[in-house]
Amino acid sequence: MTEERVPADYTGMDLVVAKHFDEKVRENFMPAIISTVKQIREDYGVFEGVCVDIGCGTAVFAIELCRPSSRLKIYALEKENAIYEVARKNIEKERLTERIIPVLGDAHKLPFEGDFADFIISRGSYHCWEDKVRVFKEIYRVLKKGGTGFVGGGFGRYVTEEEANRMKALRDHSLKEDAKAYSSPDKLREVINKAGISKSDFRVSYDRAGLWAEIRK
């Protein structure tokens, strides 16, 4: 396993490196993306309404979430210019420009009005947030009443044990110290509490599917 397998530092990427990142995500993590999308559909019935994907990367997850049987309108948010450009091109290539809207923006100040989204997903960007409390405040602000947020990281419950072990080893190798964010449920609870979200409005799960916070409004 080489250091360059999956670039972990997105800041300042140029277009060439961003395309390489996109290739490596598809090569190494598609089982997790497919598994997590299946889990979300089964648990939350996410087939229509407005969705925000925070830290969408190259929009691979958003595209999978938009597959047949879904009528979602997804706002795919990414803060890094080169990654955003690859996401935009991927969306165009899949002919999903009417269903997925790429948005250049920062999770710390979401460019959406309050009560905007029926569902908010953020998979694998939690470790990047400098001010995690602020981002959770933003997520809660943007959620509609009755909406759900699903935030964290993992590989979904439908991957095989072999796939999960392979992807976890690669993720941990790429993220190094930052990987600990996805094995610290008590820290995640603490962050959400500090964001002022009532204990009755969220729950944290930590199992073979990964570390996830479910937020209800």
C-alpha cells in the first residue's frame, strides 16, 4: 500500500490531482458508497425532496444516491475548487444536471436558507471540519422541521467483512491521525451537545456500518 493510493489532503489540489483522487475513490471505495446508499434508502426512505450532500468530493456518492427510483434534488457542496470541477464534470457526464446541483461552498457557513433540506448527508468529511460544533449548528439550521441529517463515516452494513477490513486499512493509512475521528463516538456526542442540539434530537451509532450521527428536527 503506497502513500499516494488515496490522496487525503484536498487543500490546494490542482485538476490533475483531483482527477486522480476521483479515480482512486472509485477504485477503492465504491462498495462502501453503494452499501451506504442502500442503507440510507432502507432506513430513511430517501427517494424525493431536497437533499444536501456536505463535502461531496467528486459527487460519486450523490450520483449513486440519484440512481433510478429516486426523485431527489441534491445540492452537492464542495469547498475545494479542483474537486468541485471534477464533481461538476461527473454530474454532466451522467446527465444529472437537473437532479444534482454542484455548489462551491464551505460547511462552516452553508449557503442555504434555514429549513431548506429534507435530508442532509455528510459521509467522510467530518474529520476535515476545523470547527465541528459550528458545522453541526449549520446542519441543524438548514434542516427542515421533520428533516433528517446523517453525518459520519463508514462503509455501510452491506459490505463484506473482507471489503470492510480492506477499506478501513486504506482509509486509516490515508488519514493517519484524522482517522481517529471515526472511532470516537463519545467525542462525536460531545460535539453535537456543544452545538446545542437536544439529546432527544440526535443519536450516535458505532458499529460495523461505521460511526454515524442521526439528527432529527
